[in-house]
Amino acid sequence: MNNTQAVHVGMLNSFNLIMKNATFSDIIDAGVGVFAHIPDEDVELSDLDLMILYFQEHDMFEHCAELLSYAKDNFNDDGSSKIEDCECEIPYIKKYVPNLKCEVCNKRLRR
């Protein structure tokens, strides 16, 4: 894979991971584990902005629309996350699922 291909695949992988079209394991198992963002950290608005610009340049406007919608749903105008993190001293986990939430306060658990 040349650099141009790696950048494109990384953009698609990040898009598919963020939009939940594929899991991290799906992507890694396929042997194309390059990403436009750090996949084991929360995506930042700046990551989405970069991806939107890339997809605009490649006339992939459906991808842009989905990322814009995701950004609107998950970020405030100042770039901060709309999703509140758990601040419980002792959070309770009932079941492990994607986007894990504390059973006490129902807010997101993350490292």
C-alpha cells in the first residue's frame, strides 16, 4: 500500500469505526489497521473536521454529512463533548457494552 492509499484507508477506517459500521477487531483482522485518529481514545472534533475536509476533497459528501451529524450530536459549539463523564467515586458496571455507562449515574465511563 502506498502513502496515498494508506491515508485513504485510514480515513475510511476511522469513519467506519466512528460510525459503528465496523469494529476495531474487524478492521485489524482485515489487515488494514491504519486510522486517521487514535482509535482507543475518544474522537475529538478536530479529528472529525480533518476527515470532513478530506472527504470533501474526494467528493465523498455522504461521509461528510454523516460526520457533520455525528459532530452536531456529540459536540458543543466550543468543541467540548456533550456527553458527560461519570464522576462517581465507586461506579457500578452491570454489563460491558460499547459506550459503557455507570449504572449509578448513567453517565459515560472512560479512562
